[in-house]
Amino acid sequence: MSTEAFGSVTYSPPTMLQSKASSSKSDILNILENNMDRRTLFYFGKLFLESIKSGDKFQNLKRTITINLMNLNFLPLEPFHSTFHLYEDYRRDYMLTDLIELHFIEFPKFRAMQHNLHDPLHRWLLFMEENLTEEQLEELIQMDPMIKKPRSGWNESRKHFRFNQVAA
């Protein structure tokens, strides 16, 4: 992933799912599976609306990209990474706007496949894995020096965010 492709990106530490609906991991996964599309649209909508102030010109709306990193299989599609935009129903080659982009990255599907270290997305997803050895990390950094930059912040965030577990 090049920084030119995404422009300026603001990093904020990952947040933990907080739910009082149940103490069972399977129940929490069920809540996510049944509502992830709505949660995504809700938080995407807030970000999109915050990109301009009341009274601003609509031309000032900023492109908003939402990336869902999920430790569950959510979509009934084969690929681990699915991207959604707004297309015309009968002319799939016509995109209404590029201001809206939704990504779903499903880690169980990613973990089950052969990884390609020449693919920048694969390198970054491997970087996020909790069981990554120091040797593997150094290999990823050699291939993609940008990984070195967030390394310390990500390691600190891992103390508060378990990517390989769902909080019960």
C-alpha cells in the first residue's frame, strides 16, 4: 500500500468491542455477524458527515474509506478481502461516486490461505498477527520499510486489543 494511494491517513489506536449482551464468545460473534453491515454503515455515515461542516459546499465532501478488520467470517464470499462501492444496479460498470469505499477483511479466511509476501496487503495483515516472531517481523520490514513506522504504536495497542480473541 503506498501512501499516495490513500493520501493523508490519520491513525488512531484500535478499540475493543464492548458488549454487555452476553458473556459467551459465540453470542458476541453472533451479534457482530448479524449487525456488522449496519455497524459499518453507521460509523461510516458519521465519518462521512463529519468531513464537512453545515453550510459547506457538497463538493468539499471528503472521500471516506472504512476498513473492517474482523476475526470472523462475515460475508458468504470466498475472498478474505471484499471492497464495496456505489454502482448502478443494471450497469455495474458505472460507479456513482468514489467518495464511498467499504472494506471487509476477514482474518480466518486470510489465515487459511497461502500468503504472498510480495503483496503489500498480505505483509500488513501478517504484521498485525499476534503470534508474529521477531524474525518474521524483520523479514516484513525488509520488504516493506513502512511497517517499521507503526511498529511501536501497534505493539503498545496490542496490550489493550486482542486481535486473535473476542472479549467475553
